[in-house]
Amino acid sequence: MTTSPTNSAELPIQLGDGLILRRSTAEDADALADFNAQIHSDEGPEKPDEKVWAWTHDLMARPHPTFRASDFTLVEESRSRKIVSAMNLIPQTWTYAGIPINVGRPELVGTLPEYRHRGLVRKQFDIIHQWSVENGDLLQAITGIPY
């Protein structure tokens, strides 16, 4: 069974322009759920996706066998503490021919439109790639959007 990655990444990181890349905490549950519900809504930010809100909040606030509230990376404005980009890594165990394989699943990757094209997602992927190595993951898999 995989476990949540360790906290060895050098976070927080000052990104410039008043942005900080840091690890999430349990106190971020509501703000992160709000952010993801807006950024991942098929209806646009004016109609947040309730299922995405619930999924994010559950990951952050409810016991999970492999995920901790600190398994999101997020980029926030340092003054306002507004989340502008986030993603997570869900540790899982998959099997191939009955052989267990540690897998890291990047999920809920999103950035506000006005903060895109600044390399924020790339910087977060650098962190979660490091987490996967520390966790002994043999691969990372993005399972995709059903449609």
C-alpha cells in the first residue's frame, strides 16, 4: 500500500510577483474547495461545480487511506492569500499481472486564467515529481477527463 509522500520538498518557494508556492494545510480546505469548484466547472466560475467542491473538501478534511491535507501544492498571492493555482498527488497502488505498483496520480490541476503562461503548473509538477520519487512510485498517471 502506498503512503502519502514525505515533506522534504523545499517549500515554501517565493516565485516573485508576490506569489508563493507552498504545501497545503487542513486550514486550506474551504478555500481550496472553492478554488477547484470554480476553476474546474464546466459552467464557468460563476457556477462552481458542487461535486468538485465536495471531492476537494473530502480529500482535505476527511480521513483517507493514502492522502493527507498536505498533499496539494498551491500558489497563492502573498498579500491576499488568494489561491491562483493548485494541484495534488494522490498516492495509489495499482496492480499489473497481480504485482503491486506504486503510482502517483496528479489531479485537480488548475490555474486562474489571469495567472496562466507563467510556468506555475510546471513548478508544481517539479514538486510532485519529487514526492513520487520519495514515495517509491514507479510511474505517475493522469487518468484524464471522461469526455
